[in-house]
Amino acid sequence: MIGSERGPALCQAECVGTAGSELGESPLWDPAGVLYWVDIPGRRLHNVTPSGSGITVGLDTRVSAVELGPGDDLLAVTERGLAWLDPRSGRTSPILELPLEAGARMNDAAIDPRGRCWAGSATHDGRRIGALFCVAGRSVAVAVRGLGMSNGLDWSSDGQVLYHVDTAAGEIAAWRYRPATGEVSGRRVLRRVSPRVGLPDGLTVDEAGGVWVAIWGAGQVWRLDPVSGDRLTTVDVPAACPTSCAFGGPDLDELYVTSARQDGEGGLLYRAEVGVRGLPPRRFVEGF
């Protein structure tokens, strides 16, 4: 196994609000003071404030991830591409379709330090036909091919490393990254997760460089050392299948965790105090 444990610190996540999801994903902190997340099969956009109040809006299409746009609309990842999403009405306006292989669909996404959108595709039939796309304005490049299930994405605080999860392979990878061009190279496996433990899913990076990964099936979020892949912190989540995580709150010092409903349990949003701050959320640059 790449990565090990050194007596990781333990934290406990607690439920935030009552909005439930069949498959909650893509927590996103908006500096306006609200955290968004989506229920993918339920076609719903939830939001919540740090006080616990929030609303739910029905969506007119299936959305697997949301990011901040240049204005009031969110950037949404739909089954086959990108769209603008009005968070007040739930209406979407298509931007572009991505060159997917037959049988693949879009999954998770993130915005890089220069405002590009990186979004990956996935399959559920074991074929490694998923890809990782880089969208700069309206220009699309295929950065990585041969993925099983492209999932969590984020960058180191200096923008020199891209972290990326392939859930089907059970791997969290670290790529050398050139912010000026969006080029990736020199892939290394930061951490492999045994399927006996769980599956790595969404991730985020904190300001100290730690890599936080939701472990589906284990009921945990792990903080990994960005060099060794060792587990430094474990957040216990009262849901078997956490899906993703993001820092939020006015000081970006609260870790929010989404989850899926399994056997009538989970599907809620959780929050933990973990003693470290996250990086500010990034916005998509339309006129790249």
C-alpha cells in the first residue's frame, strides 16, 4: 500500500440541517455566505448557511457538480457537458458538450488557479473509457484518458500539483501542474485505498497542503500528507458513504461533507471542526 497511518488524529462530523439526498455531491462554498450541494439523481440543488437555514430548488436536468461562475449563476456539470445554472430557479442554459466516449457520463469537476474548469467522466461497467477534460473559456482539451471513474480534483496552494481521484482504480494521484498552460505531467500515486476499506471519492486541499478525501463505504474523510500519502487525520462521518468534502464558513475553517443514502441512512450534509483552514473557492473564467 502507498501511504500509511501514524496514529491519525480523530474528529467527529455532525449533521447540518435536514435536507436529504439520494446521492449528495459537490459541496461548494459561496463567499456570499451559503454552501451549495447537489442531489444528482434527485435533480435538486440544496443550500445552507452556517446557522443551518437553507432552501432546496428543483433542477431541470441532472447535475453532478457545481462551481462558482463569473456572475450570479453557477457553472454546472451536466451528463454530457457544461451549463449555466440559476441557483434561484434551478434552470440551466447549456454552454458546451464534451467529447465523451459512448457509455460515459460526466462526473466531478473543479476550477484551477487560472479559472479553467477541469471535469472528468466515468462509467459504471468497468471499462476504462473515462477522461479528464480541461475547459478554458469555450476551448476543450482532453488532458487524461483511460480512467475508470474520474472523481475528486483540487490543486496545491501554489498551483504546482493537481490531485485527482480515479475511484475505480482506488487511487489518489498527484500530477505536476503548470498553471500558465494547464499542462499535467509526472503522475505519481499519492495513495491507494484497498477496496476492503472503501473507495476514494471527492477531495479538497487545505491551506497547509493537506489532502482531504472522502472514503465511500468507510464512513470517513481522511487528511493525507501531500508528499508521503500517510493518513494524518480521520473524520468520522455518521453515514457509511461520504461522497465529497469542501471547506466553508466565513473563515473557511469548517469541513463540510456530503453523503449518499444507503439502507435508509445517510444522504445528509455534515460538518466538522478540523483545526485547519481551506483555500478560497475559485471562479470559472468565461472569457479565457
